[in-house]
Amino acid sequence: MPTDDILPGTASTHTKAWLFAAGSAALWQIDPALVELGELACSVALSSTQGMARESAAQLRGSAAALQKRMAPMGARAVDRVVRRAERASGSVLDKRARLKELQDSWNDLLTCLHLVKR
């Protein structure tokens, strides 16, 4: 889910690719639907047109609703925050970087909730 614009000061493209692969594998082990959720959130937030954003947002909401039914309440609320912040980031905003940072923070909160539940 991270992009070059969001992670200032990261080492190299090779390192980013490795971290992305490792993170995806970890998500896949927790629940494969999380990988889809992350991809959809990125497609909503980074959509180039409002039509594409609306279409992706509808898919994101459907995927999130199915995932939330299988999660504990704390994780379900974190998924809801990811969806809302992805939708906020999709709009024409003056500070797109801040909106994407909010989305990344909500994703990190979701991962923290999942980690706490798995203990």
C-alpha cells in the first residue's frame, strides 16, 4: 500500500519491493481478503477520475463489509476507517499527500488491531 510519495527517506526501489512482498505475504497469511482490501483502497485513493473512484469505492465497500463480518469489533472499526479515508483521499483536495498519509495511518491502525487480536 505505501507509495514513494508517502514514505520519504526510504532506501531503494529494491528494498521497497522486498518490504511490499513481505507485507503482502504476512497479510495473505492473516486473511487473503486483506490483500484485496489494500489494493482496492489504493485504487480508490489514487483514482484519476471521480467515475473510477466511485466504481472502486463501491467494490471497496463490498469487500470491507464481507471482511468486517468475520472480524472482532476493533478490527471492523479499523476497516471502516480505512474505507472512509480512502474515499476522502480520492477527492480533489489541495493537500493530497496529507490525505494519503491519513490513509496509510489508518491502514497501520488496522494492522495493529489484527496483530493484537492474533495474540
